[in-house]
Amino acid sequence: MLRLLANHCFVSLSKNTIALVYRDGLTGSVIGETYLAWQSKESFDWQTLIFKLERELDKFNLPEKTKLTFTLSTDMVRYLTLPAQQVAMNQSEMQMFAQAAFKEIYGFITSDWLIRCHDSPPNQPILASAIDQALFDSLQKIAQKYDFKLVSVQPYLMTAMNALQPQIKNATTILAVVEQSRIVFANINEGVVTQVRTHPRAHDWQKTLSQLLSRETLINDNNVREMMVYAPAQGKAVIPLAEEWMIKSLKVKQTKLSDEPPYAMLEALI
């Protein structure tokens, strides 16, 4: 019973922000939150991120046995969509297939990556993601250091898609997820992700999205002219319109969080 009622700390990590939200295990209400933002370098330095995270956890002073869940921005995740296979594969075979596909594109550096395949219906494309194994190991060590229970470490795209699934259902569309430094496009065919692309975004994300839509009109040869946009930090922003496109803004049930942008990635998680 005590485990079921354990309090839960949700953490979002990007290359220049950390946000923590602490939720009561019994009531589900938010009882604490904090964030840290700093100027980032062009390249991602996860060692600095881990150092700053530990410093914030020290200040937050959470009790032992707290549940701990991480969501990672696209800055630290690589995605591949693997083609559908006619022969059924078990989890081990699927993992080997994904590792071989990443290695073919990125080379031997993939031996240092943690690669995961996400659930997909039989005979459908498989979405795989990769993060640095050393980063994952460091997050595990943090949980052990503070005697927390590590629940999951998940890419933010997957966190968002899980929360948005009741709205996406079996749609054929392009899902645009607006992050702090990127816009992620997920091509979806009858509810199944067939391609993921990431694009750097300017401060004016609406302008970036408009430019991407213009480009998409030229290169998109499957006649999909529907886009679903999830921009949690921009709740009152106007989604840009585009000729020939039907655009729908997606939202999730709101938990009472601060309006500060670093908390945006946690909206879909809590």
C-alpha cells in the first residue's frame, strides 16, 4: 500500500532547462515545483545537465522511495522508423533489427547508445529511439543515490503521443510537437507513426511552422494535408494558417502548473 501512495517527482530535461514537479501520491495534487534554465552551447553536454540536476534535487530535498520519472527533449534523442516486416519478430529480434538500422546510418558510435523499440501493431512500421547509454546510466545512479524508485526514462515525443492518443486515434495526419528548441514532425498513417523528422525552431515558432508547412506542401507526395499541432508552452498562441492545410490544435487535460516555459514538457506527463 505504501508503494502505491508514494509521492512522485516528474522531471523534464533539455539541453538548457530542467523542470521538476512533485506530486502527492494520495491526492495527485502538485505540492512542489522548481526549474532551472541557462545559456546552452551548440552541442549537448549531458555531464553538465546531470551536475545541475543533482544540485536541484539536493535543494528540493525529496524523501526516500519517491517515484522518479524523466522525459527527455529531442535534443538528446535520435529516432528511426523501421519498415514493416512480413515475418513476425519477438522483442529480442526487433531489438537487433533496430540496432543494425541505427548502426547502418550512424556507424559504430551506436554501440554507446541505448536503443528501444516502441510498441507497434504487427506488420506495421516500428518507431525506435536512441539515447546515450551513459546518460541513462547516470539517471539510474541518481535514483540510487537518493533511494528513489526510477519509474521510466522516456523521450518527450513518446510522452506527448501517449497523452494525445485519444485525440489522434487512427488519424492519417502529421503531428507537430513544438519544443523549446525544435519542432518535431511525426507522419502518422491510420494511427501508426511512419516517419519522424526534427527541425530547429526560431524564437517565433509560428513563423518556423509556417515555413515548414510551405516546404511540406512541396515535398509531401502522399496528399496528406492535415496537421495536428501540440504546443503546450504556447497555450494562447494563434496557430498559423496555411493554404491547402487543415490545422488542428491539440491540448491535454491541464494540471495546475506554472506558466513558465520549462514546465511545458511536463504537461503531457502529469
